[in-house]
Amino acid sequence: MGRIRVLPDQVANKIAAGEVVERPASVVKELLENALDAGSTEVRIEVEAGGRRLIRVADNGCGMLRDDALLAFERHATSKLRDVKDLLAIATLGFRGEALPSIASVSRLQLETRSPEEDTGTRIEIAGGRLLRCDEAALPGGTSITVRDLFFNVPARRKFLRTEQTELAHVASLATHYSLAHHDKSFELWSDGGELLRVTPAGTLKERVYQVFGSQVVEDLVEMTGAEKHLAIPADRDGDEPERRVFHLRGFLSQPQVQKANRNSIYIFVNSRLIRDRLLMHAITAAYHNLIPPGSFPFALLFLECDCEEVDVNVHPSKTEVRFRHQSFVHDFVRDAMREQLLESRPAPVFSPPPSPQRAAALPYSEFTQMLIDQASAPAMPEPVLRESPPPAPRLDFSAPPIEVKPLRLRVPDTHGAFPADAIPASGASLESLVDLRPLGQIRESFIVASAADGLWIIDQHVAHERILFEQILKERAAGRIEVQALLLPIVIQLTPEQQVRYARIEEELRACGFDTEPFGNRTVAIKAAPAACSAADLETVLFEILENAEPEARSMSMDDIRRAIAASLACRAAIKINTRLDQTKMEWLLRELAATDYPMSCPHGRPIALRYGMHEILKAFHRI
Amino acid sequence: MEFTVQKADLVRELGLSQGVVEKKTTIPILSNVLLEASGDRLSLTATDLELGIRCSCPAKVKKEGSGTVPAKKLLDYVRLLPDGELTLKFLDNHWASITCGRSRTKMAGMSRESFPELPPMPEATAELPAPLLASMITKTIFAISAEESRFTLNGALLVIREDEGAAPVSVMVSTDGHRLAYIEHTGEVPPPKEAVRVLIPRKCMAELVRLAQEAGPESRVNLAGDDNHLFFQIGARLLITRRLAGNFPDFERVLPRDNTQVATLDREDIKAAVERVAQFADERSRAIRILFSANEVKVFTSSTDTGESEELVPSTYSGPDIDIGFNAAYLIDFLRAVSQDQVSFQLKDHKSAGELCPVGDPASFRYRYVVMPMRI
């Protein structure tokens, strides 16, 4: 008897479930995508016990006919694809036809659906992949799928589930992402009867971001209204018209002072699908290169729209990865568009009156987690109440602006006269106002304090000068007029094998930047001339620093990156150090030069340069408004 | 301890210690001066652990002993006292009581025990006239690297040698990696007991100049060294410095041999020209260009940010045109250090080191200044 058998569908479904259904959040994801593909405008998600006991996703979409509803639980049954050509241009979120049977095989599932074409709806119950019943039922339009006891028949999986809170946090973060991607739809997320997320249809993405993250996060963001770029694809054959593909990017970027320790706050949607993509991730990091420190990450919410043929989502069953047909084009487009937006807006960091530097460190995850922790610590049983009282407001009410609690203040007799109204400028000043700064002095001979019409500024003299020099060096490099000082005696430095490899790669660029170096035997390099601004004493340090910086991301670093890294090293060495007394003219010069730079908000290593204590905050602090 | 001393003597000797005393107090005792009275002299010692000075003045010692007081405070106070004698006495709690005329002061001092011990001076190995040493230092000290990181260049090299059958030669060399100052005197020093080749730290050089000026034109400097220290004795004063570790670069290799194109210029003219043109040089690199052509030298610069400037200086030059870039600050340093009326530029081409020398010196004196060009 032969040893090879074709697996029964039930087993095959369970195997597929292993790929697609990993945890409650994956079930929510599949069902949510189905709901959105069905064209619904209202989606309601309910979970119990972090989704282990119950997951229900209800929508007002197109629903299914009875026959379709039964067919949907067959493997590879889908309405979203017809033939193989469709695979090249997938416009729906789902397409594999695997999710429903997979989920049905590891849970007790109830499907309720009614299509507008039929008068009555259909209720189907399936447990562990076996159809239990299929009834006619009176139902509203749309589809509601209830998944109970997930993994009841897969103990191994059940054991690997994390705590209820963790699973719930995953579900919550997922729902948040999709609500961001579809700002014109309403989303609700309920957990054990409590509301976690409720957003009403919003006119613009900005409103939705405000609904979800609140005002504080919105303040720190720069909106990308929309960047477009066309890609002309040469015709395959003669006679064909060359095709044009349009790429469109919009979203929100954080200002450079927002720095996250990980990539969790970067949300990338390609054609409204949330993905994790190394290519785009790199493009984002590159856009913030020299703006934020290496190893930290911005907050970014990006929506990339492109022709479906340009992107292949059929990479992995979980559909979190995509492949672009024109990778480098997409990469450069995203990087340049973001960078331009950042340069254009020139936002200035402000003193945040309550010290909360990490407040958005892991949004939305941390807020949800916090909330879940709060929930967990609340008494399990509600206290009996005699009178009916309105339910307490949830801690995170996304739909409403935060309630401002005004501290009770005694009225201070106004003995100093009213503050002239025009002294209160509109908030949201940008670094443009650096131009009319008047330096007042230094703090600890390190930070320049300056006044302007819009408030008080503190400027870090070292990083400010660093930024000035950095741009100057890059300009000189671009113009090819680098001043090079020859050395009396060549400086001979020893390289490690790694550094030797780096050196060989960047030798040409080093020369163009003013370092005349020559291999000098085995892993030894002689420096014969160096940029004039670099003192002979610093040379070795600078060169090692450049080689060091070229190392970590060796493969992904372009020549342009290397050029910037070299300029950053040179600028840092040559810049005014902290603990240096500056006289008035020198400070004025520094501020003037800073204002003239392209990007006066952070140094090439990403530290902020200037802080503003706005007139508004000052007046507030003195209780004048 | 108790002694009486002339105010003028004490002020003079205390003044010499000021350059050595630690300014930024990391170890409090280092801002103190050690006073020791014995026989008929008062000796004063100050150190910052790198550099130490010991000097003395006549005093009427009533009771021998020692103690320390803050050096700057003592000088500031004593300087204000009327001329004449003052009496200083250490009390049991390390405080010093100073009496002068009708003034009475008690200064907080510190125990002598915590003051670092300076090493004793070994037998001197060489001797040279103090004014010679001072002049060699002032002509080389500006080329020493101000950066702390390359410490072997943080001082100048002093060489005293006696080649067989020739007069003894003393040489001082300093460099910062971009330029090099070299000065050589033949026959003005007595033959050394053994050849000298030592690195003198920059701070020590500056103090030596002060001591030499204070000591007068006839004084001599005795030089000695142990494993870790160098000793310079000028009259009754002794300056001790820690030796710089490391090797001085091979400067002989750097001195140009075939710079055949020579231009002679009036020092004041070229100095003024460079100073004016340098106003329009890039602030960081200070780069200017000099075009040597027949009978004329053009100093010029142009920058898109600041403007452009040019100066013509007459010169005796007959070689091919050479257009060479230099750091203006390096040229000015040299032109300010020489006193002769004329200087010469000796060049090979625009890529090789240029050499500057004063013109009209006796053969026993050679002052050479080598500057690497800039590529602009």
C-alpha cells in the first residue's frame, strides 16, 4: 500500500489555520478585512476574555446569499478572485479563500448573514470544521460572524496564547490601525461589555488621527497632504503605449523631537492594507537620517496608494508583507516625499509644560495596555448601586476632545494692567522666527538664551554650529570646492579587517571629501591631506568615526549616506563645544547662520537644536490667561 | 615657623609661581604655595603635578618650619600691603598670621603634609644661556599643537649635540602636523656633558620664557633630567616638568631640500598684505592663495560668502609662476615672530611644502619655517 495520501480537508484546514490563525487578533484581522471588502460602513467588534471566549465582528456590508454562505467555508472558496490574472492586481484585502475554513476548523463559529437580494437571512453553525446546522433566519442586512472558544480543539495553540490583556492589546491595536486606514467608516471595539474604541466617520484623515490618538499626538505631527510621482514603464513590445503608474503618498509624520525606541509607532498602509515592509521601513529611516539619532524611530502614519499591479501582496498567508515591482523607485519616492515635507514644515519643538518626554512612546499600544491594566485592577464585580447613574466615562474616549479640568483659582486683582492683546501671537510658530532672535546670554556657557516676539528660545550652541557646518560642508562638497590642508607628515593608521573593507568601499568618497589617503601596506592607511577645517589632532578620531559609522548598516548605506556621515563627523569635531564662552556678536552670528540653514531643528545626529517657550505658555504660567 | 621678608621680594617670587598653580581647583592643595623657612632664606614651591616651580628669597628667619597657603590669595593680599617688611607666622591650626605695619591678617592654610613632594634635581647635563633659550622658545612655541590628543606634539623638541670636531649645536623644533618651526644655533652653548634630546611641554616653555626674562641677560640655564622629569635651573629658581612620553616625528625628513624657487619680500609688506586679505578668507580654513610671478607676489582670496580681496607685494622672484594656497594664520604666526626686515619664501611647486626664512642672518643661526600648502 502506498505511503502517500491526500490529506482530508479537515486536516488541511487545520494546517492552514496554523499559518493564518495564530491568535485572536489574527481572527479579528481576517474577519475585519472581510467586512471591509464587503463594503461596510459600520464595523463593530466584540471580544470577550481577550478574544479567547468570544470574537464577534458585525458589519452592514453586502452579506451573502445562502448558497454562497455555505460555499464560503470550503477551502479556496472566495468571491474576490476569479482567475490567475486577478492575482496580479489584487484590489481587495483578502483573496486566498482560506480564512473562513481555517477559523471554522479551530473554533465554534456562527455565521449570520443576509444579502439584500434575499428576504431572509442565513444562520450557519460550525464547530471544529463540522457543519452543525444551517437555518433560515430573520436577520438585518450585513454579516455577523461569532467565533467562540478559539482553539478549543487545538490545545497546543491554546497554551501558547498570552495573557488576556496581551491578546486584547493586539486586537485593540489592530482595530486602531484599520480605523486609521478607513477614516470614512465607523468602528467600534468592545471588550467584555466595555467600550475600547468608538470612532464615527470622519471627513479627513486628520480628524480620525485626532479621534484615535488625541490632541497631544496630533500637535507633534506634520501632515503630508499628498505627494505624487509618476513612473513611466517602457512598453514591452514596440507599438504598445508606454504605461504610466501613479504613486501617491499621504499621512502623518512626527516632528524630529518625537523619538521612539522601536518601530512600533510606524504604520504603513499600502492600498489600505497594514503591512510591515523592510523596504519602506528603510525609506522612513532614511528620510529621518541626520534628523533623529540613529537607533531611534519616528512616529509615522503613511498611506501609499499605487496601481494594484505594482504591488504583490501574495507573499505570505498573513499578508503583512508585500513586494514592489519597482523597489528602488518606491523607496526613493517615499524617502524624498517625506524629507521634503519635513524640510518644508520646519516645526519648532516647544517646551512641554508637563514634563512628559515619552508620552507617546508606544502609542497606541501603551495607552491601551495602560487601560487594560487599569481595567484588570478594577474590582471584578461591579458594586451594587441603588440609583441608576450614567456609566463612568471611559478613560480613553477617542471621539471627544479631552476634558480640560481647570484648576480652581482665586481671582487675582488685575493691578498690572491687561496684557496687550497683540503680544499673544498665534501659536504654532516655526523655526522661521529664528531670524528675529535676540541673544540674551548663555546658560553655563553652553546654551544660548534668546528672546523673540513669540517667546523665549534656548539654543544648544554646539549642535547649532554643528548643523551650520554640516550644511556648509555638504554644500562645498556638492560644489566641489573643498579646501584641503596637506599634512607635514602623513598620519599612518592601523585598520581592523572590517575597517579595511569599509575603507576600500568609501576611499573614493573620502578623497572627494578632502581626505587624501593611500593604502600603505597591509591594513595600514596613510593620510596625506585632510579637509582644512579638521585639525590635525582630530584627524585620526574623525577617520575612525567615519569608518565606524559606515559599518553597522554597511550594505544598505548609499554613497549619499556616507557623504552625509562624513560631513556629520567633520562638523561635530569642528563645531563650538559646550562650555565655551561666546560674546554677543558670536551668538548673533550663530543664530543668523542657523536661521539660514535648510533644517535648523536638529543636528546631523538628531539632537534638537532649539527649544521654544512660547508666549502662550509664559502667559499661562503667570496666570495671565 | 616665623620669618620676616621684604614685601617686594615676596611679591616677585609669588608672581613667578602663579603660572604654575592650578587654576581650576580639583585638588585643593594644588592651589596653595608651600612656604619653607630655613637658614636665611624663604623658599616657595608650587605645582600642578605636571609642572613645579621652586624659588626663594632672602628672609630673616626667626623660627624654621613650613606651611601652605592659597597662592593667589596670598599674592593678591601682599601686593596691596605698603612697601617694607612683613612677618608671617604659621599657627597651630595651619593658619598663617601676616603682620605688616598696622595690618594684621590670618589666612586659612593647609597642612604641609598633603603637599606633593617635588623630586630632587640630579646633576646638570647641559647648560645654555637663558636669553638664547627664551628666543628659541618664542620662535617655535606658536607652532605647537594646541590640541590635547596628540600629546607627542604638545611640546617642542630640544636637541643639544656636539658633533666631532664641530661646535656644539642647539636645535629646537615644534610642529602641529601642518607646519613646523625649526631653529638652530651653532657655537653659542658650551659643550654638553652628554647629548640632549628632550621634549619640553608647552606650558613649561611658557614658564621658561618668564623665568629667563626675570633672570636677566647674563644668566644661564642648567638642564638635567631623570626618568620622568626635566629640570631647568635658572639662578636660584628651579622649574621641574614631567616629561612628555612618545616620539617626536622625524622632522629631518620634512625639511625641504630642493626648494629652489626663492622670493624675497619685505616682511612688513607681506605681513600687512596677508593680514588684510585674510579678513576675507573662509573663517574655518583661513585659506588664502599666493601667486608668485616675476618680481611680484599677489596675495588673494575670493569667497562667495564674504567677498574677495587681493594685494600686490613687490618681490625678487624670477622662477616660473606658482599659485599656491596657505592657511593665512600660519603665515602670520611666523611673520610676527621674526624681527628681520626681509623674509624669503622658498618653494618647489604648488603641491610641496613651502619654507619661510628670515633674510640676513649669520651662518651660525638658522630659522626655518615649513608650511604645508592647501589645495583650494
